[in-house]
Amino acid sequence: MRLGALWIGNEFSTTAAGPTLPGAPTNVVATAGNAQASVAFTQAINNGGSPIQYYTVQSNPGPITATGTVSPIIVPGLTNGTGYIFEADETNLVGTGPWSLYSSSVTPMAPVTAYYVATTGTTGNNGLSTTYPVTLAQAQTLMRASSWIKTAYLLGGTYAMSAPLSLTSLDNGESWLAFPGQVPILDGGGTTTKAFDLEGANNVTIRWLTIQNFTQSGIYFQSTNGTFIDSNTVQDITTPAGLGNNAGIFGGLGNHNLTITHNLVQRVNSNGITCLDSNSTSGTYMSNVSISYNAVYNSMLTDSDGGAISTDNRPYLNTGVLINNNVIGNHGNAGNQTKGIYLDDLSSYTTITNNIVYGTGTDSFQIHGGNNNTIQNNIFDITLSSVLGLYQSTPSQPAGADMTNNVFTENIVYSSANPPSSLWTLSGISNPLVPLVDQTNLYWSTSGTQFVPGAGNGAADTNPTVANPGFVNAAANNYNFVSGPPAITGGSFTPISIASVGPLPNNGTPGGDFPGAPTNVVVTVLS
């Protein structure tokens, strides 16, 4: 007989063999991704005489399967950190063929988004995990060289800094963050000038760090855009007497889109937080600046003519400055011309709202030559201050900068001591003052001698309310209200919450989303 032939009567006929199952794919290669793998393979030479309908790959352990009509096939749903091997098969119209040989093992991992820094870090490590951390300087070098890793996580411990970390345009987009749940301390040892020195670096974030024992500033920045300074503790900045123009957090010329928020600044010889543009010939200015939800305690310890929070606008170009919801306690010696909030040298178009200022110092507030500033819904406890405020023009006042539209309204002015005979000190220098719009504020003294807000040296309130605001315990700097905010004739007062003041908790996960609101934040208000 002949294979494939059949005799039918006197005739000879042939028949073709039918399709069969396909063979197994070969050359199976897996490439790990983030919680997934890409599995490539070569189609079997033998498709069983039938078109391949689809391919299947599956993992071990698992199995986790995925199908597709071309190579490679993505297998999702894998566990990062677990090793997997993969096999593949083919299905045609007849059915599914045998499995291939397994691929080599691969381990999915989350993408590397940061370098890790430790006090024990070395330049020989790659910095890609907490096991192989690098130094501060090496993290900067690595981020500059990387096109996409722009975050450094600092593990806990004390970093002794002999020189500032200088950031330039080569460091655009970098984030310097504390590792979640840990407290990295950058320590200048009382000899190093600054921890961070930003010159022309844009979109830099500094967050959750403790910065201490520097001689000029904790964080200094100039000519930046998009700087974000958040939830840091800056303390013990020992600026030498007479050096001036320094601060715990210090902004120099030409900063835009700046946020300084939720920081604790304490025990600073000079200014607490300063943003200035004091060069009238440079053409620089600052815009869109927010200084909010910070706690500034015991600033201006030895310096003079400065403030816990201060701004400067000598070119008279600044716009969009917000000073909001800060707590300021003790801002220097009354004899040193120290201010709680200081709008120096033509600072204009500034909104100051929901702040609490108390403790030692000369003035709770000063406007020096600027215009279009609004001071509203703040609490000024002037028990230990000389006067409420200084309203002063400047000899460098340009044409048109006539101090118009400065408004002081709907604030609470409180004292447990005898109030001064004049709440404001007025100083015209060489230019006549345009009167401050002072109206609709509440005043109260517990000393037995009451405020007379319409008397004394100018800037008299045209619609004052003299009434007890009903603080819970002003002597302990608790300015919550016993039974709601007081009534102000012709106006109103919104309670100020300090629950969001000071550093936010660092309880996120590396590379993940961090909390945008504090949880059970306790701010210790110093007396």
C-alpha cells in the first residue's frame, strides 16, 4: 500500500493530512518593569498548518497569564521584589500547543525616582537604595547627571557641613527631602555660613529638614523661580552683630513664584524670614510670594532694624506678596528697632492677614514707604512691645510712591499692660506721609487703663471698637475665643486657627504622594 493513497474501484486517489497543534515558542526572554514584565519570544517554526490565533504567557509563581497576537506580551499584576520566570504557548484553530521552556528569572521593581543620602554615605555607592546611600555632594552630582532623577531623600542623623550646598541652574527641579519618618539635621557647627545657597536655581524644593548652627542663614536663595521651602525647622542662626541682612530663611534679589510655608524658625540673631529686593538699580523685583503658616519664635535676638518676617522693595516693582497665617512670638529688643512684620523700603501690594504677633520687640508692625498694603484680620498683642506700629516714609521714595491705599482694618489690638498714649509712631523723614487708612479695629487692655484709639499721634482709628475679645488665655498666648469672635462695629473678625502652623508631619512614602494637610500638628507657642 501507499501512504496517503486509496484505491476506489479501478481508480487511485490521494488525500492531504489535516492541521495539527502548533509547536512551542522559543527564545523566551522576560524584561522586568514596575509590577509587570514584558515577555518576548520567537514563534514556533511549526504552526500546525493553521494560522496562529493568539499567544499566551504565564508566570511562575502564579500563574499570572496574559495573551496577545504579537510578541512581546505585557504581564501585569506582578509583585515588586518577587522573582518570576515565564513560559509561552501558541493557539491555532485546532487548539493550544505545548509550553515553551522557561525564561530566565526577572524581578519587577518600582522605578527609581530618588537618590538616598546618609551620614554614612560614600561616593562609591550608587545611592539608588537606602542600603547604598551617598553623601550630600554626591547626590547633587548624580542628580545633575540624571535627566529624570531629581529627588534626594536624606536619612536621619546629623550631617556636619563645612560648606554650603550651592545650587545653580544646573540643579533646576531638584527636591531635597527628609526620608519619611526620619529627622536629618544639617549642622553648620557655628562656623559655616549657610546650609543651602541657591543662585539662579529654579523649581527647587527643600522640605522636612532641620537646619541649625549656621552663621548667616539656614536657607539662602536669589534669582530663583518656583522655590518651595516647606516644613523645615531652622534654628540657632548666630549671625554676628552688625553683619545685617541675614535671616533664618533669606531671599535675595529677583525671586518669583516663591512659597515659604509651614516652617519653624527659632532662635535667630537676625531676621526670621526675609524676602528683599533692595537694589534700586538692578532692575530686579519679586512677584507671587507667599509666606504662610510659619512659626517664627525669638528672632532679632541681637540685630537691629529688622523683623521676624520682613520684605524689601526698593525698586518699587514687587507684586503679589502674601503674609498669611503666621505665628510670631518675641521679635527682639524694644530698643533695637525690631518689628514683628516689617514692610521695609517701599514694600507694596502686600496682603497681611490672619497672623498672630506677640511678645518682645519695638513695633508689632511697620510700613516703610510702600503703598497698597492691606493689614486685615490679625491679632497684635502689644503687651511687651513699645507701640503697635511705625508708619514711615523714606527719602528714596520715587515719584508716585506716595504711600496711598495702605489699610489697617478689622484687626484686634490687645494688651495686658497700660497701652501707649499713641499706638502709632509716624515718621515723615523727607517726604510727607499720606495718612494710613486706619478703621474698624477692636482694642482691649486688661490693665485698667483702656485704649483711646482716636487720640495721640495721628493714624487714629476712625471707627474703633473698644471691647473684650474674650481670648481663652492671652497670658499663655492662647488667642482662641471662649465663645466665638467678638463683634466689631462696622466689620467682622474671623477666628485664626494655628492648627496648620509649623511643619507638616512627614508620614508619606518615598516616591509617593505626601500629605497636603497636617494631622494632629501641635505648635508650641512660646511665652
